[in-house]
Amino acid sequence: MSYLQFSEIPRLYTALAEFAACAVFILVLRRRFLGIRLAGIFAAFGIIQFAIQHVAGMLHIAFWVPSMMVAVASMLAFIYVCSDIPLLDAGYATSVAFIAAEFIAAFESQVYFYFVLITGHDSLTASVLIMAGVYSVLFVLLYLIVKRQVKGNGRLDVSRKELGSVILITIASFTISNINFAFKDAEIFTTVGAGIFYIRTLVDFSGLTMIYAQQEQRKEMRMKFELEAINNVLYRQYEQYQSSKEATELINRKYHDLKHQIAIIRAETDAAKKESYLAEMDRAISMYESDIKTGNSVLDTVLTGKSIYCREKGINLTCVADGSLLNFMDVMDICTIFGNAFDNAIEGVEKLQDKDKHLIRVAVFSKNDFLMVRFENYFDDNIDFEDGLPTTTKADSDYHGYGIKSIISTVKKYGGNVTINTSDNWFILRMLIPLQDGGGRHEDILGES
């Protein structure tokens, strides 16, 4: 038996490997279609991929590279049509799928070569059985690896630079591993024998390993970036709390000083005009009076700062809160939860043109030994959710969601959970946290909505 008998992987097997590799990514990524429509697209692209490889097998060797380019283009179209992802993500997935298909097909060919070498039994049945076994194991393994790499939102979110790197690795691996195919009649490739199987399989495997290592490093860097961003949000909220605390204390002192001054002036004159002026002055100053007492000084400070801002901006803020329920929480955690929740709610209503819709409702209460925190703000637009979080149209989308993520992270620290939903033009953020002291001292103040 000669190496040349097995030097070319059957085109049908190659097409199947390419199709299966694409299917792995489509099943893991966010999909555009489901059910019968998805199955129909799978069937159509499967036929197209088999047809491309079949036609390529009948063409002259000079058309080998163009035919492979067509096959890759078909894989790209397959993934992009079925997956709800950017074109950059589709290109990245296609590159990985292509080199994975090359490796798996080459490995199966090597396994079958040594099976025939050992047993001396060469048949279509044996070839199909080995192909089915090898493909099943390796594509399941590929699925598990890809699923681990893909983000919770079902996207890869790759940059142009990352896509360029993986394309270069794919091209280099494919070229080196298949150089024997382009020059299969050369003397060197007819004498090295079965060793070429090792070269082809190992080069493809090396390419996959490099891509995997790159992806792991990319994932680690993104996690580090996200952690730093969340920490920055935490510290920013704490700094805002400190500033609000100082400003509130100053405003309170000024307010009480002015109240005494106004009382003295009133005692000295009865002029109607001056009385009217002083009354107006009193009303203006009272806007900045801080007399919020919830039972938690940190919450009082945060609420005071946010309520003053809401008055200045014409936002109607309604708050019913038992701050004593928060006494088991750290200062920074209270700042994180309420600071970010207020910022999100304020940002939401400030987008509305109708001033009458600038409405925010806040409630802090306990029920059944759980601390309940609820933020609601009015909205009049459609909100799409992705991975449980509202999506954004901001230009700085890379930084979107860290406020919510920091809230979720903080609530989980206390064994709680966060839910976000919309109802009748209200955006609702709910937090449920077990009370550390067995609480349950108050009933639901506002009821559940």
C-alpha cells in the first residue's frame, strides 16, 4: 500500500467537515432563525458545500486555490446568514471553522491510513465508520471548546486586528499543511511516505492551538478590562457619595443660617413688598433643604444629592424607603447600588421630550425576610434586551452596561438577584436580597407591580 492512495481526502468528507464546523459555530452563536427555517437553510448550504467540493474535485489542479476560496466564501455566507452577528465575527468564526475542518479531516484520513496499514482491510464501509466515529468525537469536542469561548450574548465581538491575526494563522496553517497536495507528483513527496500525514495533521493542529491561545488571551484581557471598568464605576459612585455628603452638610448649614436671618428681617419691618420678597426667598432656599431621614445615613446622603438634582432638572422623584433595612450593607455597596440605579433612571427619563413623563419611583422595603429594592422610570421607546441587559445605541457601547453589571455583582455578594423588565412604558429594576438579621419587619409598602 502506498501513501499516494490516501494522500487526498475524499471530497465528500471535506465538505462534511466544513459543513459540520460551520454548524458548530451557528449552534453556539446568536441565531437569526430557529426551527424549520434554520433547518431549511442548513439543508441548502449543506447541498451547496457538497456541490462545491464535488465540482472542485473534477477541475484541474490549477483551479484548486480558487475552488478553496469559493468553499470558504460559502462557509462565511452560511455562518453570516444563520447567525445574528457582525461581519467581523462571522469572518473570525469562518476562519476557525475552516482550519478546524482541515484538521479534523486530516486526522480522520491519518487514522484510516493506519487502520488499513495494520489490518490490510480497505473498504468503503470501514472508511465511513471511521469517519463517523472520528468526526463525532472531534466535532463534539470542538462544540464544547467554542461554547466556552463565546460570550453570554452569543457574539464574539472581535476587532479588525484580531480577525486579521486569525486569518493569517489560518492561511499559513492551510498552506503548509496542503503544500504536498499542490506538488504531489514531486519526488520528495513520493518518498517521504506516511510521514506527510504527521506534517499535515500537526500543522493544522498547531494552527488551531495558536488560535485557541489567542482567544484565551483575548478573553482574559476582556475580563480584566471589564473588572477594571466595574471597579472604576464603584469608586466613582463612592466619590460621588463623599461629595454629596459634604455638599449636603454645607447646604444644611447655609439653610439654617438663612432661616434665622429671614426671621430677624421679618421682625424688623412689615413692608408688604419686602415680605413678598422674603417669602419667595424662603421658597427658593427650601429647595435645597435636606431633611431626608430613612434610617440609614448613607442612603440619606445619596437620596439628598439625587433629589436635589431631580428638582433642578424638573424630574418628578417619588421615594418610599426604609433605610434601616440596609444597615447590614457596606457603605460602598449602598453607594454602588443606589448611585448606579439612580444614574440609569435619570439618564432614561432625561431622553424624553415630554417633561410630564420625567417620572422616577423608588421603593425600599422588606417582605418575607427579604430586602426589596425597586427602581422604576418612565420610557416611551422600544427597549431590546441582550443577555438579560438592555441594549444601547450609544457610540461608546464598549462601556455600556457596567453600571448594571456592578449592581448585579454587588447584589450577588449578599446572595441576592436582580431582574430587569418593562411594563406599560415603565422600565423596572428589581433587587431581592435576603435580610441578614432575619428582617421582615415591614410589609410591602407599595405592593408589587
